[in-house]
Amino acid sequence: MAATNGKSSDLRSKFLDVYAQLKSELLQDPAFDFTEDSRQWIDRMLEYNVPGGKLNRGLSVIDSYKLLKQGKELSEDEVFLACVLGWGIEWLQAYFLVLDDIMDNSHTRRGQPCWFRLPKVGMIAANDGILLRNHIPRMLKKHFREKPYYVDLVDLFNEVEFQTASGQMLDLITTHEGEKDLSKYTLPVYRRIVQYKTAYYSFYLPVACALLMSGENLDDFIDVKNILIEMGTYFQVQDDYLDCYGNPEVIGKIGTDIEDFKCSWLVVKALECADENKKKLLSENYGKVDPAHVAIVKGLYKDLDLQTVFEEYERKSYEELISSIEAQPNKSVQEVLKSFLGKIYKRQK
């Protein structure tokens, strides 16, 4: 989902400059009387958690806004404001991940120890998550308060945060609570978790920000929202597939969905296709850390030919998405949606 034009490195560098400015503003926020220690803590916490990812969500705001402006040269101010909204999404992502890692008792994130795992951080990370979330309205107020779409922007971030937290709750109570029960893992449950936990903030939010900046009313773009939610679902199915079949050197991590008893698309599909014996074998081996158990699950996936099932799902999803996109009356919106789809179709990481 990242910027792919010839100027993508310039855009990324501009984007990182805006991060430095936003961080500086937050460290001088007049609403709090900072001590030297507290300023250093926030500085280090932001550096560790906010700019270290791929920045795809944030950069997508600028990409989408450019396409909506149909090739018109953007002013410095427009680029800056699109960058601020992009960073708002990256801050939201950092907030979710800091708390998500505590809830999942994770060890690493983006190739380094999770923030809460660092010496002297521990459960202070929970409050850091709250601070990250509270930085977002500070940024929006400072830079968008005079804009006619300011209230819509605040509403949008609040609504998407609520949807994502609700998706996380659904994931946690389905995956983590009580006995490990694979019978809960059905396609409707999976789709609901993915739509709320991932698709709204990763796919809809960047485009909705760009639409608001363009002076549009989001109520006129319900079809666009639905297409982006479907795209986000497709993206997560790819993620689940790559967790098992991707090359760790390419995707940057070793997949552990089987060991973690995740409600993954692969296990949902396996349960749909399996006979009673195979289901029993899945129940006995899914969610176990021992490599022998993981190998049995992967063997079952092979027997059920889930790679072919995925390829068929990918082909069908792409065709349906293209058809929905081409039915959109607004050509520049079509371009935005095709740009998103082009970046994720048949991705390897």
C-alpha cells in the first residue's frame, strides 16, 4: 500500500520530516508542564513505536489525496496536512500495537523486543498506549481546527478506533478465552474479526481522510467503504496464507498462527473441508508449540490442498473487487481503489 511513483523516496522523506515536526510539537504541548525526564521518556517512546514500520497506511493518505485531485499539483500546505493525517493513522497503529503486544504477551515487534519487554518499561507501556491515543486529537486540533471538516475528522478517528477495539475484543474472546475450541472458528466469525480489527483502520481510514480533505461527504461513499472493507479482508486472508506459506526472509517474520491457536483463514477453511478424522487431528494438534504438532497441521493443510483453495479465493476476490471498483461513477475514486488493489494483489510479503 506504499507510495510507488518515481517520487516515492522524496515523499517518504517529506513524510518523515513531518513526523519530526509533530513530535517536537507534542514535546512542547502547553497542556502539560514537562519535566526533562518526562520529555525524554515520550521522545524515546515515540521513536521506538511510531516511525519504525512500513508506513504504508500513512503514505496511503497522500497517495489517495493526489489521485482524488486528478494530477493537480498539490500545494505545500496540502501535502503537509495529508502527512499529518497519515501520521494520525500511524499513531493509531502504534497505540494498538503497544497494547496488543501486552495482551498477546508477545516478544518481538518489527524485529525488536516489544516496548513493554524493555527494562524499566514493563506495564508503564499501558499508559504509553493511552498517551499515543491522546496525541491524535492534539495533532488534529492544532492543524485542522479551522477546517470545515474538522468535526467529521474527529468523528472518523473515534469511530474507527471503536470498531478496531471491538474487533480486538472479538478476537481475544474467540481465541484466548477458556478451552481451545475450534468449533468457534467459522467463516462468519473470521470475517467479522478481520473487518473490525484490521480493515477499517488499515484500508478505509486512509481513503476516508483523503476524501474529507477533498471536501467530500463520507455518507456519499458507503459503496467505497464496503469495497475497502472487502479489500482489507482479502489482505488479511493473504496475511494468514503468508504466515504459513510465505518465505520468512521475504515477509520478515516466522509465522506462528498455528502455535498461537489463531483464528486464521487457513484453519477455518481446513475445518470446512475436513472429514471427522481430520477435524479430530486438527483439534489434537492446533495451538501446540511443539514443532511435531505444527508439522501435522501443515501436513493436513497439504492433504486438503489449501494452497489451491487460496489461489482460487484470490482469483475470485480480485475479479469481484475489480468489478465493484469499475461500477463506481467517480473516476478518481476508481483510481484510488485500483491503486490500493494493485499494491496488494499477489503480494509476497
